[in-house]
Amino acid sequence: MLQVFYCFYGSTAGRKLANAIQRQLVDSIDTFDRGVKEAGFYVLSVTNMPAALVETAFIDNPQDAALLVEYEDDFARAIARGITDYYQ
């Protein structure tokens, strides 16, 4: 399960960042793609910069929990590549 959230208050930069991260995650890890979604989460809405919240797995799902253990570095590298893609 992969999904990335961005603030829905007209944040085109946040949407671009979320899409870049999601694209890298989907290309790197074989799991269900839940897409990029708008959200009014506090952690996203009180920033003065583009922000994204990455949900890599549901830890109460045994298959997702196994992915977190097996692909920990892959998740981190994909998120980092997504951030660098955003700035290109």
C-alpha cells in the first residue's frame, strides 16, 4: 500500500512533490498503489513550503509489515529520489 498526501489548500507545489515521490515509490516497490490524495492534515496545512505525507504501509497488515522490513532502504531511496525529482 502506497499513498502520498498533500495539502488541498491550492498547493500545486505540494501536489507536484507528492506526485514525484509517489512515482518513485511505485517504480521501486511492488505493492498496491493508492495514489496521491489531497488532505487537510495539520502537519501539511501549517507549513510555508511544499509538503507531502508519505504512507508506505499499514503496519497492522502482515504483508505490508513484511514490506517495511524487507524494503526499508528501497522506501527511503525512492522517497529521496522523488524529492530530488521535484527540484529538477
